[in-house]
Amino acid sequence: MLLGDIVEMWHRDAAGVFLENWDMVGILKELKKKINVHWVAGNHDYHLLKLKNRAPHYRYPFEFKETLELVDGDTTYRFMHGYEFEYGSETRFIKPILEILCHVMSDSEGVQKDEMWAYLARKMSDLQYSIITERGEKGNLKITTGSIEDRPEVRLKNRIEGIERLAYAEAKEKQGQILVFGHTHHAFICHGERLVNTGSWVNEGDPYNTYVVLQGGKPRLFVYGGEEISERKSMG
């Protein structure tokens, strides 16, 4: 299960990003010969949902989903990328913007110098600032202005706890389900083991290169090439 943002479609053209990551794509295609591979789209590779819908006859090797539920015995696993918990009730307004951002790319001088990107980044930042203000969180426009271009550990530094609380509230509403998400790059399993964050495979979190094994209704969190993480996070 791939939980989104596997490729960076905000900062690169769609053809280029897959050419640059062709080795990874090849590994996933070989893996698919042995097991089922599901790909849940994130905010940075959201356009994958459109690719499949526009050209189903191309027979893409992976199945792209926005959310996915898989049943194992008496347990249902629900998979989401998790950007939904960052934007909350504003998610429905964010989704069209995610699609636009995946179209606005620059290969020559980088997205920071692309006029359309600059316009969208400014508008997106204004919207995000409005959301923060509405929620009564502390912040100022100067900090928020560049947030769309920041790495997750910078942009979400003071918001991870709130995102996790929203995810936990959603998990509590779904009896018999285990909710698995990503997005924040912050790996954990909560007490009660009904909410899991898979972490990240970029060296921005501590730990990183983490993955989750789901079997028999019990999630287990590992560091690749290392030990199992047995601690459980209290959600208060």
C-alpha cells in the first residue's frame, strides 16, 4: 500500500517525474507480480486520479485511489493520505486546487520563478491563512505566505497535533476499522491501535524509513532494516 506523495508532481512535469523515478516504478511493477499494489493519491501526486479516469485504456500498472478500504476477517483497514485532516472542512475547496497545482510545473528555472505558480501559491497561502484564523490558531501572514512551498516538517511543525486529533476523531467514529494515513511524516500507532501513521521515507522525521505491517487486526510499525517500534502514542 502506497499512501501518496510517492512522486512530486507539484515541482516537475508529469513525464519528467516518472522518467526520473523509473527505477522505482520498475521495482513496484515487479512487486506487483507477487502481491497486490494499491496507490492512494496524496496532495503532491493528486493528478494520478485524473490520469486513470481520462485514459483507462492505457492500462496503468497501478490502481490509483483517493481512499481505500480493505477487509481482513473482522477488521476493515481504511487508507487515506491524510491531507484531509490538515484542511478539515475546507478539503472540498482544496481538491480542485491540488489538481491545478499538479498542472502548473516548470522545468527551466523552477517553480519559484513561474508566474502561475507564484499566483497560485499566494492564493493558496491566503486561503490557508483564513483557515488558521477561523480555527482560532495563532499565526501570522508572513509565516503562512510561503507555507505551500515548505517541506511538510516545516509547514506542519506547529499543526501536527491538530491534524492527529482530527484523524483520531475520525477513527473513533468508525467502529471495527483501523485508519491508516501519512502526510505528516510523523510515524506512530496510537493506544488502542485504531489509528496508524506510516511515517515517511525521506529523512525529515525521527525515525524515518518507516513502514507498517497489518495482520489480524493488529498494526505493527517498523524502521526499515531495524527494529519494531513498540511505543504507543496517547491521543488524550
